[in-house]
Amino acid sequence: MAEKQDNMAKGTLGVSLGVGFVWFTSQFGGGFASGTQLYQYFINFGIWCLVTPALAQLFQAFFQWYALRHAYEHKTVNYRDFCDSFYGKFRFIFSNLYELVYLMLILLAPSIAFATGGSTLNELTKIPYLICTVIVGVCIYVIALFNTDMIRKAASVVSYVLIIGVLIVFLPNIIAQWGDIMDSIHKMSSGTLPVGSTASGSVWSALWNCIVYGAYHVASIGLYVAHAQKFTKKSQCFTSMVLGFFINAIVISVVNFGLLAVAMNPELPNYSVYTLLFAQRGVLSSLMAPMVSILIIIGSVFSAVNMITGFVNRVVTGLEKKEDGSTASSKRVLRTRVTALVCTLATFSIAQFGLLPLVKKGYSYLGIACMVVIVIPFLIRMILELFGVVRK
């Protein structure tokens, strides 16, 4: 009996950890892995970047926990059902707005994954950029065809690889480039901003961009609710986000801190993948640069897969609602393949605009949209629940 309970505990912890890893592989995508997101939303604002990455993770964890709890309690396994249940009598407005937000995310995040993976593979192999994005796209499409259980398990394995790889690349290089990092921190504490930054450097602008970063990542709740169906008790919603917070906060803080080594480097504007510049200037660069390239490609692929899977799940389950079990089952594979292919081709096309324009403009607009559609309505519902106006 004790052994059975121990196995059940391990199983529930494994599912919670798996969802935390899905969050990690969703965030560790093209913009994160390349360093462009970290510069855009944290490092460019000066000394505040030492704390804002972790604050952004806390912001995400809170809203994602709230969404997972609702999805678990109301058994909503795709984001449309979740939105209709969550927004209640306002669902006609906000469910459709979230459809638009998630569509923006689906088009933007995998596009950046394509662009980052393509740019990195091009840098690594010198194969033309277009062909590199095709190779990345084939990998994304094939993996996206697997079910959510397989993807969650794969996300766990990939997360271990990414975390270990990041630590192998960044920790020795942080030690080797400690002087440059301390020099950047000293200059930032005196008010000097990184190369190319146009920010004001005020604490309010730093906090605002921290919130924008967290807000556009909260748009990913559409893919998390599909995994909530595997929870066996409500506490797993909280546990998964606590584990996810520590995983993400540690990794993003390490990467962010390491990239301060190149924050004042005049070569920075010549790069679109800042982590490569960091690796190339450090110890064992002939080994570290290819390793960080591989990590970027893996992270980009799985970030895109997570986004596309959430969209595929929404479309397929939506089409199956009015069908009997045998009809739905017979068409599921074809529908999954077609939906994944359409989504992959659409994001592949957008990726041809390049990495930096997508990160600098696209995510900022998405973050502001998420404030209106997700963050503010979530806060209002929390208050209404607190006073008993709306049931949990």
C-alpha cells in the first residue's frame, strides 16, 4: 500500500514537473535563446535588469496558476472551452478576442522560432537562410503531430538537455568574462545604458517592460489548459507553477547575467543572435559556440511545437464536438496533419521578415493586447471571486 502511494505521489509530481517544463520550453524559444528578448525587455533598461527577469517569471506563474486552476475545476481541455467558461456572460466578446490574441501568438512565436533557428543554423553551417528555415520547419511539423502526452514527456527530456546545456555554456563563460560583466554593472549603476539602447533607464520603464514581457507570455495559457486534464488534484496546478517558476527564474537569470558581458560591446549591433557573441568571446569558443547554436535550435523548435500544438488541439476538438466518437476518431489524424501543416506554413512565411523586427515590434503589441484581454479581466475576476460575486 505504501509503495502504491509512493508511486502515485511520484506520478503526480511528474505531471506537475512536466507542465512546468512545457512552460520552460515555451519560453525558451527563439527570442529568449538568441538573447534578443532579454535585451529588448530587460538589459536595455540598465541596472534594473538584475531583478526584472525573475519578477516577470513570478508574474507569469501567478496568472498561469489561476488559469490552470479554472481549467482543472471546469474540465476545459481546449482554450475555447476555457475562455467560454472563464469569461461567462462576457464570453462572446472576450473569448473571440482571446482567439485573436492566440492567433497572434501562434503566428508570432513560431515565426520567431523559425527566424532564430534559421539564423543560427545558417551561422553554424553557412547553408542559405531560406533552406535553414525549411529544415527547422520540417522538424517543427513532425514533432507537432504527436499528442499532448508525448509532447509533455518530450518537453521534460528537452528541458533537462537545455538546462544542462545552458549551465555548461554560461557558467564557465560567466567566470571567464566576470570582469566584463562587473564593468557593465558598474556602468549601468552610474546610468550608462547598453550599446544601442534607446530606453530612459528609469525604474518605471523597466517595470513596465517587465510586465509587457510577462503579459505576452501569459497568452500561452491556451496551450497549458490542454495539459491540465492530466492533473488528478487541484494542488497540482499550484505545484506545477512553483516548479516552473524556479526552473524559469534560475535559467533566465543566469542567461541574462551572462549576456551583460557583451552589453557594452561595440560589436553588438552587428549580431542578431547575441548569445553567439557571448559564446564566441568566452572560453573554448570553438566548442561553446556550436553548442549554444544547437541549444538555440532545439529551444526554438520546441517553443514553436508547443504553440502549434495548442492551436491544433483547439481546432480538432472544436470540429469533433458535434460528431460521434467513431467519426471523430477516424478523421482526427487527417485533421491534425492538415491543421499543423497550415499553421507551420503560415509561420514559415512570416519568418522571412527576419528575427529582430519580429521581436522588437511584434511582442510589444502582443503584450499590450494581452493586458486588455487577459491580465485585466483576470484581475477583475479574482476580485469578484474574493467577494463571492463569482464562484471559483
